[in-house]
Amino acid sequence: MIIFRKVRWKNFISTGDYWNEIDLSKNKSTLIVGENGAGKSTMLDALSFGLFGKPFRNTNKPELVNSINKKNTVVEVEFDIGPNSYKVIRGLKPVKFEIWRNDEMFNQSSHAKEFQKLLEQNILKLNHKSFHQIVVIGSSSFVPFMQLPTGQRREIIEDLLDINIFTKMNGILRERMSSIKDKLKENNNSITLIDSKITIQRKYISDLKRINSEALAEKKERLEALDAEYDKLQKENDEIVNALLETKFIDLNNHQNKCIESLSAIDRNITAVNTKLKQLQKTAEFFDNNENCPTCEQHIEEDKRSEKLDETKTEAMTLLDKKEKYKNTQQIGIKAKKKLDDINSEYNSLNNTISSNKNIMSRVKNDINAVQNDLLDSDDNKDSIISANDMLNGLIDEKGEMAQKRIELSDQQSYNMAISEMLKDGGIKTKIIKQYIPVMNKLINQYLNILDFFVQFELNQEFSETIKSRYRDNFTYGSFSEGEKQRIDLALLFTWRHIARMKNSVATNLLVLDETFDSSLDTDGTENLMKIMDTLEDGTNTYVISHKGAVMENKFHNKIEFYKDKNFSRMK
């Protein structure tokens, strides 16, 4: 049960920079009076703003700040719930929102909306609409229960019966079901992905085996070709070596050197003969052209000249014959040298072939070694296939786990759907409401009788009304006058308070009637309402805001009067 202790405010609406405070639990009944605009209903706005962050009347939040001071608006509400004492402090310019429990402030790390949710759902267990159906009935911005939409009627009854926990549970369950739905979707996507991986992995293993087999055959074929090429080159080199062992290649360099020396000697002999012939030619020309000695100027005998010319001619003929022999020998030597040169070229060509073949054989040998290493590496390819098979088995196991998880999620989803059906409006809550509907109808009619309104009023489980007069005529709420409607509204208000106290859900000590006595109630209705107030349980603190102070003040235990002083609202 909520025991409201105090409400205090300053710089709030028409109140100035000083505290106005009302002790809410001091008196059983209090009359609040004052001129229009003096601030009689400020208490309601302060309570509503302090607890729910919004005023009781239809006004904008900025209009709650005192229009003269324009800052430092603060409202404080103190109340007890069980052994705990609470204080809510809320302000504007600057904005302030604090919740205190037993003089310790709550952690304010959460967002303001979440903080308000904590206050309404976990502490008060009362929202703004329920507050105005159970605690307050007034002429300003009050929407009677019968004028609320069906959904809001149901919310209020659920608060009264303390069964909104099922709504919260259903909300949590919907979140869980949504989470399970997402997990199932993710699970299905994962299984589809794993199936694709398994298909790809199986193809990879198949390709790996095929490629490995083809590569092995290709490498063996390559090795055989390389071995054959190497043997062919080796055989060719052996044949060349055997050819080089033939007689014509034996001591080839010695023969070449001797041939060259012989040709050089012939060249020298021919040169010597040519030199001698030139000398003889000069001698012949001398005796042929000179009759006197050019040195001693003596006359040379003709016979002497003829003898010398004949000797020169004979010696020249001998030399020419010798030169011809040298030429013939030289031709033979040149032919011999050419033949030796040809043999040497052949020898060099064979050696070059051997060298080239050795280079090729070396490259072929490297290729043979590389292919042999590749053949050895084929064992590694086997390891790759084994590793790929292990990965495939892992994927298959993972798919099995995913499939098992899907079964578990599907079972959980089915289980939650069954619970959800129970938590919906047509489930457990409706069964509980059905049990209380007769009690509610009985109390409503009792209060209507006290208020001298003799009709049979019934709410069904959808909270639609059936009203029958004493002549059994059927009516609806809208069929009645404003005074009759107000009697129904009051009967519902007291019924809800009675039910709340029975359930100990949102029961509270506070009851506020804002200008209820000033509106459509006639004299009898007013007297009957006072009777109901007198019968309220002990611990109820009733506040009546009214213009009829002079008429009614002797009926209350306490009176608060609001008045204006220099445009500021004050109370006494």
C-alpha cells in the first residue's frame, strides 16, 4: 500500500520562490478552498508532475514554470511503501529527476524514460491513468472510466487486480520468441551455409584425388622421357669419345705443328731464292747496261760482260728451278695442312658436341631430380586429402550440432507459443477478471444505491456496461444526465479503491475530489457522497477541492485556503 506523506513545491505554476507544503497523511478529511485562480488545484498538478512528469490539467510542461521567476521549479513527493520511505524530486529549469529510498538516491545512469519506468512499474506499480482512476476524480481533464477506450479500461483493471505481471511476462515472452525466431533463422542460414561448404569440400576432395592421380601419371611419364633423353645423350657422348680415339685424331697437334714448321721453312727458302734472284737481276742489269765500271771508270771487256751475263743467267735458271720445286712442296704442305685443319675442326666439333651434351645432361639430371622430388611429395598430397577429409567430417559434425540445436529451438518455440496463448488477454488474465467481475458489479451497485441511484449496473469481461432501470429498460452510460454520470463515476472510483485495498495492489491512503461537489451533484448526491466518505476505511486521507467553503467547512477535519498575494499563490 502507498502511504503518501507530503507534497511540496516552489516556483511551480503561480507559486513563487518559497515552499508550499501539504502533509497528506495528517488529517482524515481536508477541504481546500480559494478564489478562482488562487491555486486550489496546484496540489494535484504537483502530485501528478512529481510522480509522472506531467501535470494533472491539460497544460504544457513549460507552463508549469512560474511565469515571473521563470526558473528553479521544484516539486517533491514523499511516500512510504511497506518499510521503505521514498522521495521523488523533479524540477524544471534546470531539469531534475531524483528518486530516493531511505535517504539513498537511486543510480541515475539510465535514460530518463527508463528511470520513470522504474518508478511506475517497480515502485509505485501505478501509472498516470490508474492514478486518476483510483486516487483522483475531478472536473479538470479527468476522463471517467466509462469514457476511456476499452484498452485503457483493461489496463486500469489489470493494475487493480495486480495481473499486469502477466502482460509484462507476455512482453518478455514475445521478446524471447522474437529472439528464438531470429536464432532459428540464423540456424537455418547456418545449416544452408554448412551444406554449401560440405558440397564444396566434397568436390574439392574429388578434384584433389583426380588431380593427384593425373599429376602422378604425368610425372612418371615425364621421368621416363627425361631418363630416355639422358641415356641418349650419354650414348652419343660415348660414341664421340670412341671416335676421338681413332688414328687420325692421335697426335693431331704434333702433326699440325710439324706441317706448319715445314711450310714456314719452305716460305723461308722461297723468300731466299726470290732475294737471290733479285740480286742476280740487278747484276745482269748492271753488265747489260754498263760498259765502264762506275767505281773505277775502267772499261769492261765485252767478253767479260758476256761471261758475267751467262753466269748470272745460268744461276738464275738454277734458282728458278729450285723455286719451282719449293712451290710444289709448298702446295703439298698446304693440302696436308688443310686436311689437318679439317680434322681439327671435326675434333673441336665433336668436343663441342660432348660439352653441349653434358650441359643438356646436367639440365636433364636436374629435371629428373625435380620430378623425383615431386613424386616423393605425392605423399604430402595424400596428407592434403586426409586433411580435407577431416575438415569434411568436421563440417558434417557441425551440421549435426546445428540440426540438434534447431530441434531444441523449435521445441522451445512451441513451448513458448503455448505459454503465450495462456498469457494473452483471453488466457489467464481473463479467467481472473471473470472471477472479480461479479464482485466489482456488486460493489458498484452498492455505491450507486448509497448515492440514491437505483439502477442495475453490470460490466462484462470486455468492460462494456449494461445498465437496467427498475423497469428493466436498457441504458448506456451516455444515456444519463451529467449528475447521474457523476454518480456512476463516483461509484466506480470507490469500487476501484475497494478492489485495490482487497488485492493490496495499488491501494493508497490518498483520495482527492477536485470540484466534485461543485459540479453536477445535487444536494442529495452531495450528502450521500459525504456518507460514503465517512464510511471509508481508517487511514484514508481525503482532500476535497471546492468553491463551497462556507457551506461545507464544518464537515471536514481540516481546511486549507489558497489566496493570491502580489500575483503569487499562497496557502494557509
